[in-house]
Amino acid sequence: MIQPGQKLDTSVNFHALLGGEKTPCTLGELLKRRTILSVYMKNNTSACDVQTAQLAAATEEFSGMGWDIIAVSKDTCNSHKKYAEKQGIAYTLVSDPDYNLTRAADALVEKSMYGKKFLGPLRCAILVEADGTVLGVIEKINAKAHVEELKDLIAEVG
């Protein structure tokens, strides 16, 4: 897992849902100010829905504190568009099917389901400066307390 003080590769390419449209971009193009980078597995799954709904409810509050939100999953931009409408999401959703951004954050881990092992994203949050410098990390978030965990970490980093 990437650590505070390290820099994310801001040249990583992916597609993001911007203004309701699939848009090719880099992380550097999205980082305009301090940003919460929230990594989750998949749209329309119970814990991920809780995680993203928590962020959706607090988007304006975080914005008022000077923070943008970018959520990353392997879902397509088309899936993200439907998901954003369903969940009331106003923050940026990134499509990372090849885990390029997840790998850049060193957040790709071995998982196991029904005895089968596979690689998948660690449910985590990374606080990032506009230049890509990592300010803080929550390695294993609690989906139900995601916003409180983020507020505590933001208070710590100042």
C-alpha cells in the first residue's frame, strides 16, 4: 500500500465519468486540489454501496472543507453512469478495469472467495495533494463509518 509522503503516478491513464460522459484522462488531469481517492471493488454490491452512499451524502461537506472526491472501481463508465444516477453520486467515478490506478496506489491484493484466489482492489482511501503526494491512507476502511474515518484522517493531516 502506498504510504504518506510517497507520490502517486499522475500519468496513469483511465476513463472517468465526467459530466455524465466517458472521458479518457490521467490522474494528474483530475487532481485540481486535495482529493479523497476512494477505492472499492464493484458497483451494486452491499458494502461498496454503503461506502459510495456515505461519500455521496458528504460530498458537499468535503468540498466545503477543500476536498474533491474520486472513487475508483473496475466498473465501466456506462455502469458508473447508471450507478451515479441510482446512488445520487455527484463526485468523479473512475473506471479501472485493468487496475492501472489501483496498482499505482499499490492497492491490488490477493483475495479469496469460495476457495478461489484472485487479485482485487483493497477497500481503502487515500488522501492526495494536487501534485499526487499522498497525505494519508486508510488501508481497510469501515464502509459504514467511511465518512467519520475520513474526517478524522483529514483532521490529522491538517
